[in-house]
Amino acid sequence: MNNNDNPIDPIDVQVGGDADPGGIAQTITSEDIQALLLSPDPVDTRLEALKQMRAELEARAAADRGEEFAPLIAEIDDAITQLSAGDAEGLA
């Protein structure tokens, strides 16, 4: 097998540097949560999307040794509470 057949692409980055890939890919960000909270979509649609986000983070939390998902889960819970109660203007 020559080098052209190798399916693995090496990454030449310094460990801990800016280009170092994270240990757990966080596909859900705080910005995603805020975008859903403030979206013009119907409340039911936004609540369902937030609940799906929370379920995904809960499922991944078992592998989260650094408690990286806890703040995101708390933010999702706050967003769900706000949408459910209609507390903030323009959310419902």
C-alpha cells in the first residue's frame, strides 16, 4: 500500500494550540439555543427543537468528563421555561 491509498489524513498541529481539535465535538452552541429562543417560528416548533437539543446533550453527557454540556443543558432548560411561560416579550 502506498501513501496515496492511506485513508487517514495526518494533522500537523500543536497539542493545545488553536488548530487542535476538541475532545468532544459540540455541535450545539449557546448561539444555536438563543437563535431558537428568538426565532419567529411557532412556539411549539421551538419547544420541540429545544427538547431535541436537550435530549442529544443528555445522551452525550455520559462521555462528558469535563462537564462541558452542563451549562448548555441549563441554558436550554431556561429557554424552555421562558417559552413555556411566555415570560420574555416577543418569545411567544
